[in-house]
Amino acid sequence: MNFELNGKVALVTGGASGIGEACIRVFHASGAKVVIADLSAEAGAKLAAELGEGAASVQVDVADAASCQGMVDFALQQFGRLDIAVNNAGISTELAPITETSVEDWRKVVGINLDGVFYCLKAEIPAMEKTGGSIVNIASIMGAIARDGAAPYISSKHGVVGLTKTAALECVSKNIRVNAIGPGYVETPLLKKATLEHLDQIASLHPIGRLAQPAEIAAAVAFLASSAASFITGAYYPVDGGYLAR
Ligand SMILES: NC(=O)c1ccc[n+]([C@@H]2O[C@H](COP(=O)([O-])OP(=O)(O)OC[C@H]3O[C@@H](n4cnc5c(N)ncnc54)[C@H](O)[C@@H]3O)[C@@H](O)[C@H]2O)c1
């Protein structure tokens, strides 16, 4: 798939695995220069080496504001501009009711999934001010609905949707569009870690009858990042095989 991103510079947090990796691959194949930003320096460097020219990697912990600023500074130093940012890094935890969820687990998930997007936006928006740009935050179908036993994850993803809408309103005058994607369940390491024995049951919750592949989420991200989506901002797009339509 080619989304005609020649001359653009695209940064993806959590870019070394799963949905983030798929975004990096579609951006690179579409002619953009890419910055793979990930907690795993090793996995990021491996992917950058595989892609070769026009790809660079940087270690980031999105739960740390200074680290997010360093990531954006790196992108500007490396490629001179920032046009596209995908705030994708995220984690889940074992399911537990609120009364059995530890404060540490709450803080860890919210710190990465929600604070992390806030820290990234704080660094990315000024970097895009002169050129304009497109930011895509990866929320979840769990940004629109709830399920029992996942309070930190669901709260963080609802927060990402609200943060996206606020950022979009604040950025219209800067020619920066900000949107969110709500993936259904996607076959990635994150999903396999959390729910290995329930994969068939989870797949059946999607009217389309299967899990998503990372590239199917990345295609929607690349569309929102491209000039084809020039009138779209402040939107939350489920990419969910019909999950939310039930
Ligand atoms: N897989 C799904 O079913 C699914 C569904 C809906 C939404 N999502 C969301 O999509 C995003 C990506 O998920 P995935 O399934 O591709 O996960 P994944 O586990 O395959 O990849 C996540 C990447 O983020 C990196 N990462 C983790 N913590 C980080 C941190 N503090 N700073 C920087 N990088 C960090 C990891 O090293 C990894 O490379 C997450 O925000 C997740 O909540 C996933």
C-alpha cells in the first residue's frame, strides 16, 4: 500500500512491534522517512537496520516527559522536520476488578497509555507548528465502551479519546490535525500475552469473524496521516470489524 508520503517525516511510539511496527512499514513504503521510537532500543535498531535508508530509531519511555521531548528532538536533528506522529505505545494488564487492582498497576497503565500521549503531544505540537502536520493517537474500542476487570486500560483509552478531541481543537489554527483510531482486537504480542487461551472467543466478538492484522490498523492510520484526510480532525475512528456496531 502506498499513501504518497514522499518528503514527510513520521514518528511512531511503540514503533518496534505490533501496530506501531506496521505503521512504520506502511509509512516507509509510502516514501516517508521514519523514526522508530520504542522502549526497546534493540528492537527499534533491528527494524531500522532492516528498513535501511530513511529509517532511524530512538529509545523512549513515553511515561517520562523528558524522554518524549528527547525523542522529538532526535527526529528533528535526524531528518529536519516532523510531519506525522503516531502515539501508539501502550500496555495492558491482567484482568482484575477495581477492588483488586493495585495502585501501582493503575499508575503504570495510565502512566504509559494516557500520560504518555499527553507528554508526546506536548513535544510534538511545537515541532509541527511551522509546517503543519497530522497526529494519530491509538486508542481502542475500549475508548468507547467498557468491560469489567480492565479499569486502568479502559480509563486510559477513554482519556486518549478526550485528549485527542481537545488537542484537535487547540491545533486547528496551527494546521495540525489530530485524530484517534479505535482498533478492535489485533493479532500482536500484546494480545497474545494477555489472553492466549481466549483468542477464538475474542475473535467471535467481531461480526467480521476474526481478529485484525496490524497492517489493517496501519492502513487507517496512514490514511488519517495523509493529505487524503485533509478535512478530518478531532475524530475517533473504530477499526474493529464491526465490534461496536452490535
Ligand atoms: N493488540 C490489540 O488487540 C489492541 C487493540 C486495541 C488497541 N491496541 C493499542 O495499540 C497500541 C499498540 O499495541 P500492540 O498490540 O501493537 O502492542 P505490542 O505489545 O505489540 O507493541 C507495543 C510496543 O510499545 C513499546 N512500549 C511499551 N511500553 C513503552 C513505553 N513506556 N515507552 C515506549 N514504548 C513502549 C513496546 O516495547 C512495544 O514495542 C497500544 O496502545 C494498545 O493499547 C491494541
